[in-house]
Amino acid sequence: MMANHLASHLDQMVSPIQSAFIKGRFIQDNFMMVQQTARLLHQQKLPLILMKFDILFTVDNVNFY
């Protein structure tokens, strides 16, 4: 019962940037956002860097105390 109640409020509690595991949000949205950002940066022709981090690698190497 608590899980169902909490699930109805997760979209308000979790950052809008978190796109997976929240009802109505899709992980594919991240790919579209990155693609749109890359296009925008390319069109502006500014000397900028777009970096990609491998989160799986990062999580595997973080020590939690």
C-alpha cells in the first residue's frame, strides 16, 4: 500500500532529469536530448566540448563507506 502511494508522488520527488523508472518518463528521452544539444552546439559553431561519461564504470569504481 505504501509503495503504491509513493509511486503516485515519485514524479514530484525525483528530478525531471531522471528519465528512467518513473511512470510516464522514458530513457529514450535522454538520447533525444543529447542529440538536440549536439545539433545546437554544432549550429552555434562555438568552441565547446560535449563530454560523455560511462556511469556504469563510475559506479563500479566508487567506494561507499
